[in-house]
Amino acid sequence: MPKFGENMTKEQSVAGFRRLNKKQQEFLNNYVHKDMTQTAAAREAGYSNPTVDAVRLLRIVSVQERLDEMRSELESKFGVTVAKSVRDLQFIRDKALDLGKFGDAIRAEELRLKATGLLVNKTHVKHENVDAMSREQILEKLGDFMKIAQSRMKDITPGQDNPNKIVDNSENMAVPAE
């Protein structure tokens, strides 16, 4: 496999495609070019158990090699790297903070953390049989969920007297903003 910046020979390019079957290549096309999650890419490619199949596919050496080739092609074609994107997002975050656009700054930081893999969306699904529950039981369960959510929340609204201080209401003390 050629190193970054080296041109692939026709044999290397063709060999890269021959290692994968059509479904595997479609999975990678969805994953890389259509900005899909690995599960969505596998589902779109027609795999019957996309969650398991996506993980399995990404462990296959030839699929991993082709993924690296595709990413290298994009990097050389568009000049886009993760490091450059993360640096640019940090610049955007800092400018947004300077302008007082906290929502934009938070979004830029969120994207930066996702790009580096430090922030992963996790969804927890609880299955409850609400058909067998009474109205009171459902309301009680919703109240429990609200209590759990509120216990995990932290108020970081800037204080009125000093917008550079963040007030932590859970401990009733002011913490200087970074």
C-alpha cells in the first residue's frame, strides 16, 4: 500500500477494489462519503444485522486497508485532516467566545470533541410495558425519570454581577470561567 502523498499504481488501485465484495465496498462508500454512522452504512448496504455486521466489517483487514486508502484519497484530494479540522474548530470556538456567542462556541467544542473521539453520543433505552401500567404508575415513572435527569444537570449560567463567573447552584459557590 502506498504511503500518504504517493500515487497508487493501477495494480494497487484495482487490487484494493478486488479485495472487497460489492456489499463491503458499498458499506465503505456510505460510511466515508455519505457521512453515515457505521450501523447506518451497513443497513443502507443491505446487511441483515447492521449493528453487528458493521463492527465485524471494520475488523476485517482488507476492509480496514480500503478504509485507510479512501481516507488518504480524501485527504490528498481536499487537504482535509482530522488535526486541521480540530484546530479550525478550536479557532471558531475561541472567536465565538470572544464575540459572546456561547451557543456557537459550545457547538464548535462539541464537534471538536466528537472529531477526536472524546465525546460519544450514548443512548440508553429502557423498555417498559406501558400497556400494563395504570395512568398513575406512568406518571410516577415519568416523575422518577425527571428526578434522575435533574440530579444529573448542572446550572452553569453566568452570574449577573460578573459574566465571567459561572455559578454552580449545586454547591452555591461561584467558580471562575476558563
